[in-house]
Amino acid sequence: MEVGRSYPTIVEVAQRLAAERPDEPAYVFLADGEAIQGELSRSGLDRRARAIARAIAAQGATGEPVLILCPAGLDYVASVFGCFYARSVAVPAYPPTRTGLARTMPRIRSICQDCRPRAVLSTSAVRDLFASDPQLAEVLAGIPVIAVDGLDDSASTAELPAVGSDDLALLQYTSGSTSAPKGVLVTHGQIAANAAIIDESTQGSPSDVALSWLPPYHDMGLVGGILQCTFTGCPGYLMPPDVFLRRPARWLRTASRIRATALYAPNFALDACVRRIDAEERAELDLSAVRIVCIGAEPIRSETLERFAEAFAPAGLRQEALFPCYGMAEATLMITGSAANAKPIVRAYSTAQLGLGAAVPAGDAAAPATRRLVSCGRLTPSQQLAIVDPETRRTLPEGRVGEIWVQGPNVARGYFQRPDETERTFNAFTSDTGVGPMLRTGDLGFMDRGELFITGRLKDLIIIRGRNHAPRADRASARRCARARWRRGIFDRYRRQRATRRRARGRQASRRRSPGALGSHPRRYPRGARRHPRRHPADQARQLGQDVER
């Protein structure tokens, strides 16, 4: 990848693929995680995107924010591309549902008040919900609603506005878990640059088959699970997120059936697969075609990677397929990624020294005062990364813990209508070298032999007597202590129960030996009582340990 190189926009790539490979599947939707509900070919995607773009233009929303309230599926995919074709700014959001209206309504209201969309893209079913609910009707009052599933896509040759690299493509709102959602301004050029970074890191090719169940309303699900398929030129299979959450086995069963080569998952999803897919279901899987499993969106635990690799190795999953990576919406998606076709790098460091801001390798990786960290990989040549003291803004050498700052063509433009926060987050300069503008990620980490390791979040850091404490690391330690305490309690209880049973058997034997008991055969269990099968204490400990982890 060349620094300063320009890349074709996703509109140019989609239109080229529609002309060169019109009948090839672009996206396939599996409504229940297994059966195909619908499919969009390259030319079909192009026709639907053009029809939606015409409807957007008819509402005067060219170049304006357009809110997308479609359920996960092909209507959602077509709506995103329709916004791109119309040179409008796509604003993805969770659609309202009758059962989850109380959960989605505050976010929809906040987004509408912030960006004031000129139009809303939805389906006929969601549009009917707007009319039937007074709260929704009030929030969307005066905003035209376009039902994309009812548009005629036969006239696909209409003139479209030119789309350039500097045009805004996405207004990607953050989760809003700790504050009001902030809209991240992402241009077409930044999406294209991010796609090139992902392709270079993952060694993607048109022969790949991608499978994603991630919510398409956030960066990893949208940019990684959907848009990247068009840039790579490979088919993308999509599943509703709730299908995976209800039955994780469907994800890997589908990957086995369609011979998927690229999967996407956060850390908790791998844990769920290990816990909730039993040995009988694992025996039916064939994951030998899986080339890469992109793991991100939350802290990655070494124990999770090891358990997942061990559990599904008999199904043909290679440990080299696990691909830990690091990114965020403010960088479009990806910042660093591990080496493709290489085992994840896990290194042990002294917990005490990490608390003092130094990454000192631990002599014994199994010692209790160590912390095993997973490498999130390296930068590509088009990017620059610095570990910076957040107070003095001076760059720190390798092996020192500080805030991660990033510079590159994939870094977003800023926050929508938040100039002060944009200045603080996206226009930072180091005080000693003057390098900038750089993105302040708010994450803490360090570099070790060219690899980036994440230790926590700056805003979550707790300082006690000069020592830094990362809450996630402390929770992991508490989890291990709790698990050990549960095990000790289980074994103590088992010993007490065993002693009680021995005493009871002794009393029964005494009664049988007594003269009044001749010819009688006292029951070992009272009449009508249910005899529960005994469980080995190790099995009890294992089960309770799993419950603690949950």
C-alpha cells in the first residue's frame, strides 16, 4: 500500500462489479441462520441502489443525512448502497420493534434531534409501526418515510450524482453507553482506505466466502461484515444477530455448510460457542475451509482464544485462522491487525509493573502476578501510531504504557456538530515531536517488538497510591479468585456430605444388627424420595466455574 494513494469509492467498485459479473451473488440473507431467504446479485444490488437513490433525490435529500431504519437483511444493505449512490449521508440505526420500542426509542430520538435527517428509509412493516405509535410519529413528524421494499427498480439507467472521495458517506453513531451518541463523520475516501488496510492485513481475495451475524448498525458489522465484501469482490452471507445469540451453533453450522472462509466475531461470541455447542454438534462441523476469524470490538482474552481453538480443532479449525485486531468507528474500523496465517501472539507481563506503566515480561507465565495479553497486530505502511503520555503529550518509548494515538487515511473527519470534541480527539499533536494531527483513541497500550498490546481504557483507569488498575484486569482476577473459592467450597461441602452419608450408613447397619431388626430390610432412602445421581466434585466445580464466568 502506498502512502497518499487514492482508492476507488465503493460506488465505483459496486458499479464495476455489476457490469463485469452481473449474475454473481453479492449478498445472501439467511433469515433463520441456515435457510436462504433472499439473494442480491451484483446487478440486482446496482438496480435496487439506483431505485433508492432516485427516491432519495425526489425528496431533496442529496448530500443530506438519511436515517436508515431497516431490519438486518437485504433491504438494509440496499438502503446503505442507495444512500451512497445518491451522494447522501447514510445514518444507520436500530429499527424500532413493537416489543423493543422502549429500548430503541431514546436512541432514535437522540439521533433525529442531532442530525435532523431529510428522509427515512425503512420497510413497509416498519413504516406501519410509525403510523400506529404516537411516540414514533412525533419523533419522525415532517420527515418523509420511504419504504424501500415497495420501490420499482426496473428503470435503472437514471442519471446519478458523481460521488467523490471527499464526500461524506456515513454518519456512524457511537454506542452512547456512557454519554449521548456522537456521530462520526466518515467519507468515501476513508471507507476505501480502510478497505485497502483490511485487505492488506487479511489477504482477502474474491475467492473468499464471508459470513457475518454482527449487528449491521455498528462499524464492525457494517464496514467489516458488509461493505468489505464489495471491496474484496467476494459474496457476503448475512445472519440476523438474534439468531446467533439464541443458538450459536447455527453460525458455525452455516459456516461449515457454505464453506465460509472469513468469519467475524467479538470475544464473547467465541466463549458462547465453547460453552453452548456440545460435543455431538461439534462432531458434525467441518471448519477446514475457514481461513480467517476476525476478532475485535471488545478486549480479547488469551484464555478464550485457547479454548476456542482447542474445542474446534477436531472440526478442522486451525489456530492460525484466529486473527485478533483493533479498531474503532473513529478510524472507520481497523487500526491494526495480526499477521494472516500465523498463530496469535500471547505474551505474559508483570501485573505490578503494568500498574506502574512498564511492560516487563514475566518470567513465569503461569504465576498469579502476571497478566497474559493478546497482541492486536501491527500497522500498515499508510498509518502512523504513537504511544503518548496523556498528561504531558510526550511520546513514550517501546515497553511503556500510554494512550494510543493514530494517524492515517482511514481516520474519520470528526464528530458531527461537535467542534470542541473534534478538536480534542482528532486534532492532537505530540508536544515533543509536533507530529499531528492524530486521533486520540482513549485506549491504553504499549508496543513490544512491533506488536500493539491493549491494557485498558483511559477513562476507566483507577489510580490507587500511584499504581494504575485496569477494571477489566481486576475483574478477571476476581473471577479467578471466585472460581477457586467456589471450588474450595464445593469440595468442603462434598466432604461434609460424604461424612454424613458414612454416619447414616453406620446407623442403618447398627439397626440391622439389633435384635428387633431381624428379618427387616430398612430402605436406604425414604419411601417416595427421589434418588439424585451423585456427581463427582470436579464436575460440580466445572459447572459452577462456568456459571461464574457467565
